[in-house]
Amino acid sequence: MKIEALPVVQEEYQLKDYDATARDFQWEEAEKTFTWYETGKVNMAYEAIDRHAKSDKKDKVALYYQDADRKESYTFGDMKTWTDKAANVYKEHSNLAKGDRLFIFMPRSPELYFALLGAVKMGTIVGPLFEAFMEGAVYDRLLDSEAKAIVTTPDLLGRIPLDRLPDLETVFLVGDNIKEDDKFIDFNKALKNASDAFEIEWVDKEDGLILHYTSGSTGKPKGILHVHYAMVQQYQSMKWVMDIRDDDIYWCTADPGWVTGTSYGIFGPWLAGTTSLILGGRFSPDAWYKAIEEYKITVWYSAPTAFRMLMGAGDGIVKKYDLTSLRHVLSVGEPLNPEVIKWGMQVFNKRIHDTWWMTETGAQMICNYGCLPIKPGSMGKPLPGVKAAIIDNNGVEVPPFTMGNLAIKKGWPSMMRQVWKNQEKFESYFINDEWYFSGDSAYMDDDGYFWFQGRVDDVIMTSGERVGPFEVESKLLEHPAILEAGVIGKPDPVRGEIIKAFVALNEGYEPSDELIEEIQQFVKKGLAAHAAPREIEFKDKLPKTRSGKIMRRVLKAWELQLPTGDLSTMED
Ligand code: WTA
């Protein structure tokens, strides 16, 4: 199959010659950007905020924040003040020490960013939680990480089972009329009263920075730990992949509850000294296009699901807005469909650049660079300094056009350093101590472009969010009507995949639309709205192995009307 590559638009990208750079690049080049390269004193928040606040970028806007109620801007100087204050709030009102875990569980607001970077200044490990998580999801994460403190809002407090979390000592509440005692602190009041002079905690490059919980195909979500040194790759990819420049206005649409919203919604842009927009509230085509027009966004990082929803909203609405400020548009999270790229060319007159990476990789890995022709449907080529390959199950590289495991040579700067308290799980990602297994299958063509084919495991990507079937199945089994549950991703033109559950009922329960609705609400309330199955199908019995494991592969084959393959391990 011959694919027409979209040619490079005549423009000077910062990564000029991919091949030459990829051949010669040493990470030490990127390290030289940071003060610690000279001083030996490391802290991500220093490099992202304080360094700029002490330079001629002091009065440059770091953060534009907007939602339905607020419209504010903060310079790098302001960000230093507010993050120093936040750090002092923790110091005065809690026993948090370097290495302790502090969680942040709240909707986007400027305070979320002060709270997060303030904690980094203390040397604590931050765990961001998506605001849509319900009690079960919150509990698992706080318990596993032995979180000592949390910043949240009165609205979300009811989802934190405080009596079952013995390590959680302090709750910082962001809101009005907060009643305080030893455990509950009014964060805004404390912030206002706190000193803005804080001695930053210097850490080791390899000390913990952020803990993102993410789903696999088995077991509870696992805590992926990244360290301060990840900054090297986050910064360098801002230059080469995002092509960020001093006068850019950058917008990453991801929530900091996900890795994209931290690596490229907080660390990356501010390490590069970029003016960044954070838009609160929910997705709406009008609000999004209006934001691009109003803030004159030049570099825009979003996701295929969002692009498909904008596409679905029609081109009429695009014409209402002036989007000519856009210079560089990028995508992450799911396969970027060639139709979406075509649509992007029509409505923005821009190529949309796909980027592939994962929570575990901490930063972009395989990308369509500005200086490369884009082959629609391909993720592009590895970051200079990163070696990617397609390997078989024994860790042996396979020839071009052969499908296999997408793998990365161990040791890139932003690689996860730990799966929280689970060394075995961490080791299971690697083969021969050499390759990191991504869990994605792909092939490489003879120009060195990578083509995503699917997940090797059962992980579901719905609207760009990664959902583990096990977590949903476990929740389903808590429902009194459900005897057995098997969960799969079903292909969907807008969301990539939707969650479909097959369930067998206990004696005394009958299938009905009301029961479907009730089960959906049960998962929504217990886990998160995005984890609730959009489709539920009742079965008398589910396909299981003789050891009793639900065979999701068979469910998937049923759903897609494909051959079920080898059934030798199935019980009769
Ligand atoms: C998928 C998101 C195709 C992939 C940053 C990966 C992609 C998982 C792409 C990680 C892409 C991410 N094309 N698939 N450009 N980017 N994925 O941890 O299956 O939430 O393994 O990280 O998303 O999801 P995660």
C-alpha cells in the first residue's frame, strides 16, 4: 500500500534535520539548559518557575486561566510567589516531609497549579487525581500510596473515605467557609496568610516527583513514579516536538489527572518558559474555538477524540472563529485517524502531528516532527536519543513491516523509575534488562516510521482515557445482581473504543433496561463516569478458562464476529 506523505510546509522548525540529530544527539546537551548542571542543586519547580522568575521572563505571563467564573493571568514572578506560599502552607499546617505523598483532587483552577508546584518545592511526591473519580477509585490510590495529605474541595470531600485511610493526616480544603481543626485546613486562607519566602528543598535528580496511577489489564491501577530528572526529556521534546518558541501561546487541553496534563500541561511548557493557557470547565466546540481566537493560541496539543468531536460539530462553527494564530497542532492518546488529519488540513490548514507515548514513558517518544513528511496513520519516528524497535516475545528485533511488540531501549531520561511498592510489576515491563515492552503492537516501515496496530493486552482506550477491564469488572461484581462480568473495548468511531460489559446474573435477577441503567449508575458512582460501560449485554454464562479466568479475547471475538481462535483452555 502506498501512502501519500504530507510534505513539510516550508518553515524553519527547531529540529531541522531529523536524521542528523537522531544520529548524533547526547542527552547531556539537554542537561546543560538547567541550573543544576552547574550547581548540582535539583528541583523541578525551581527549573520550571523560579529560574524564570529570576530572569527577564519575570513579568512574562506563565498562566492564563479561564473558566465560566474566572479569568486570570499570572506571570512567572506571580507563580513563584504563589508556589512559595503554597509550600509554606504545607510546612506550617502539616507534617509533610520530603518523599511523602500529597494528593491533589480538584477541578482545574489556578490553585491546583500552585498546590502542585508548591508540593514539588517541598520535595514531596505529588499524586494528581482526576476530579471525576468516585470513592472506590480515590480510596485505592490513596491507600496504595499511603498518602499523608490531600488538597481537595468541600464538594469532593465526600468521596474520600477518611475513616478507612489511617495515613491521611491533613486535608487542605479549597473553598469558602471552611471549618478548620487539626486535620482540616482552609487552603485559600492559609495561602493568603503564608509568607512568600520559601527555601526550596533541593533533591536528587532521581528523587520522586509525581505518581500517576494508571490501568493495566490485570490488577488494581498501579502507581507509576517519575523523578525530577524527567525534566530533561520533557524540556527537549517541547523544543523538538512541540517546536515551542519564546513568543508562543500554548494550550494543552488535558487535565492534570492524566500524565499529559502534567508532563505537557505543567512541567514541559514551564520548563521552556512558555505562556500557557489552562481552560477549566467541560468540552464545548464553541468554547474551545473561542479560546484559540481570544488567546491567539499558536501551539495546540489535544487528542483524537476531541478532534473527532470538533469534526462532528461541523465546519460551520469553525467559520465563526479566527483560528489563523495556530502554527503547530499536535495530538496524543489514541491513533490519529487519517480522516482527522485531512479535516485538520481543511479547517486549520495545518498538518496535525501525532505523538505517541505513555504514562510509563513520562514524555513523548515517537512523533511526527515538523521537519518530517507526515504519513497519515503513522505515529512518526523516535525522539533523538531514544531507540524504539519492534521485537518478538523473546526480545529479538523483527524486520520492517512485521507486526510485533513496540519496545523502547531501557534508560531514556523520563522513564518511570518504580511501580509503587510493586517491584515485580515494574520488572515485568522489561525483557532481558534491555527492552521496555509498551503493551502496544505496531510495525515499522522501511523509512523507520512506526505504525500503531493495537494493544497486546486488554487495556481499553476510551476517549483517550486508559481504563483497565479488571477494575471495571471488580466494580461490576460488587453489584448484587451480578454473578460474572467480562469487560472489553468495542471499536467506536468517535471515542476510539467504548466500554462494553458482558454480565451473567445471579439467581432471582432478570435482564431489563432498568437493570442496565442501574448497573451503569453503580459503576459511575463507585468508580468514575468514564469507566461505566456504555453497553451491557446479558449472558447466561461467560467464557472462562479452566482456572476460572474470564476470556476477554472470546468476548471480543463474539462482539466483532471474528473467529474465536484457540479454545483449548476454555472450560466446557
Ligand atoms: C495509546 C497517554 C496510538 C497506546 C499519553 C498507549 C496511542 C496508551 C498514541 C498510553 C498514539 C497513546 N497513537 N495510540 N499517538 N498515544 N496511545 O498511559 O495504546 O494514558 O499504550 O498515556 O495510549 O495511554 P496513557
